[in-house]
Amino acid sequence: MRDKTPASIYWYSLKDPKPSEAFLGEMKTTVAVVGGGMAGLSCAQRIHDAGVPVVVIEKDFCGAGASGKTSGFITPDSEIELSSLLDTYGPEKAKRIWEFVISGVDSIRKNIDRYNISCDYQVQDSLFIANNASGFKHVTKEYEARTQLGYTSTLYDNAKVKEIIGSKKYAGAVRYPDTFGMNSYLYCQAMKDVLRASDVPIYEQTPATSIVGHEIITPHGRITADHIIVCADRFIPDLGALKKEIYHVQTFLGITKPLSSDQIQVIFPKNPMMVWDTDLVYNYFRLTRDNRLLIGGGDLFYTYAHDVTNNTSRFGRRLKNYINKKFPLIHIEMEYLWPGMLGVSKDLLPIIGPDEDNDYIFYVGAATGLPWAAALGQYAADRMLYGRSEFDEDFSPRRHFVIGRRMQSLLRTPATYALSHGIAKYL
């Protein structure tokens, strides 16, 4: 097993991250975007396309955070399913939110086509799969929600699911099309190059240490902007904002050595798919272009930990045990393992909104999935450019949460988020 170094992240082995020079001095601009992940780059692209000057700063390199370490599942399904949205908001609002996330899927796909981005683009259906009879109830409910709102999907029971996934350990699944997998780190790196080629200044190795008025203070300078859009996800609280509204969950990802064609045929008898199961701390896997199996998931002991956990070997064993249980004829060898942190809210929907004291500062965070991040970045740009506002109330940090600020202070943040997520997904 490789040590936890940058090389242990498989995506980085395909293109060594080489950050550009840090920002030095002083600058004035119309819009400054803080964060060079999916949300920040999508936001900057939208603003630049509208002909408005924009600058991006990133504390490490584009794709260094959650956006570049993720599994690359490009699907509207993320931490919260359509059926949960339907239960909470009713059909009209649930569909409006779902279409919003689908717009993120579409925008990523369009950029890949438009700029011929090489990022391991793999068209694969999504498969939400049940581990047991109880899980099949959730799968069936998701199928019914998709049917009610007019989305294509196929329901497989215990007998039929074996035709598309080579395991006897699943109780059923719902499958739907128009999704894909990709190497999200390479995507972010490519979009950085696209924007810089269009004369959008992007400064890496440039953390925002504070925001004072219209000024972003960095270690070696300051940027003054009419509008500041902070797309820093779980790092937003480090700037003194949304400390109770944004936290994180920790996940782990592993990549196997390349599988043989026979092994792939066992796992996916017909076509490779992007698969995730019905556990609260769920497992997921998909096939990459070079026939490696990407496997991810969480560990309740570490999911809500305050800091990134270095114990990847423990989770490597867990991943292997999961595959061995589901596919006992397959022997896999893990070659890369790494942890990652994903920003979340208490109800698993995103957090967006202006600063409490300065409405020219706008925050985008808790985007649980790359399509969410892309759509939210564009929304923040449209809000600044055109006054877009239809999701301001739905995703406001001041919306109602089951566990409020006072109770959160008593329970502490990790317990608050663990309980809130269980309620959001399954109660």
C-alpha cells in the first residue's frame, strides 16, 4: 500500500499538480472568486462569458480540494435522493431542485465536448442498489419518485438485478441513464487552462486569509473587488462565516490495479455502471477507462471526525472486505487509497447566501456532488449578473433545520450532523 503522499491520490499520478505563481501586490477587479474547484471555476466561467472582469484565487491548486479528490460520479443523485426531496417539498419544488442539479450535469458535459477535455469521460448509467429488503424499500421509493416526476428509470427486483450486477448479495436496484463518470481533477485543471487562455487571471498558492470590506487579504497582497464570491466549501468557516451551517463528512476512495476482462464481466455482466448502495454511510464503485475499479465509502467512526484521518490502511481492508463479500470470485489489489473531506449542511442541501453584514460578499458551500457545485457556481454568477434569486430561500443558511443553533451547541457539531443526516435521508 502506498503512503499518504500526493502520489497516493490516483488522479494526481496522471498529471502532476504544478501550481502557478501566487498573487503578489495589489489589484482591483469587478469580481473576485475565492476557490478553484468546480464551483469557483464554473462561477468564473459564467462571469467571464458575460464580459465582466473576474479574478480567481485558490489556496493550493485548482482541483486540490473535494472537487479534485472525488469519485467523479456525475449524476444528480448525491447525498440526498429525489424521493427525499419529494417527501420534503412536494412534486413541484422537488422537480425544480432536481432540474437545477441536472443543469450542473449538463454544463460539465458541455464543457467536456466544447473544449475536448481529456478527463476519462465514461458514459455510464447510475445504479442505486439495495443491500437488503429494507434497502429495497428505499430503492422502490426512489423509482416511484422518478416515475411520478417523469424521469426515465428501471426497477430491478432480487431476481432481475443479477442480470446487470454479478452478485447474489443485492436485493434490487433502480437504474437511470444520462449520467457519466470522469476524472474531476483533470477536468478542473483543464478548465483552469481554458480560463487562463481567455485572459482570466487565476492565482494558485494564494489563500484568502481574511475578507475586510471589499478587500481580500492574501499572504502577499490584497485584491479589491466590487463583488466577492466565496466558493470555498468546507473552508468557508475558516473565514469566520457559517460556522454552524457548514461542516464536513470524511470519505475514502481506493483504486485497484487494472482488472482483467473476465473480472469486469463478473462484476458487470452487461455494461459498466456507477453503483452506490442504500447504507446510511454508503459504498460506491465504478470502472475507469483503464479498467481499474474505483471504490469508495465511509466509516462511521471517521465520517464526522474533525480532521482528515491518515488511517487509510484500515479503510483499505474495509473496501476489500466489501468487494469480497459482494463478489466472492473476484480478487482485487488496491493500489491507491486516499481520504477526502466533503462540505455538508445539516439537511444535505447546499448553503448559499450573502454575508450577514455585506451583501456584496456571497457564499457558496456544502455542494454535495460535482453537479451541485457546477450549478451553484453558475447560480452565484447569475445572481450577481442578473439578479437570479429563485433558490435564495431554499438554500439560505438561515432556513429551518431540525436541529437548530442552540441545540447544536449542546450536542456538539459532529453529533448534530450525524443525527441530522440520518433524519434527512431516512426519517
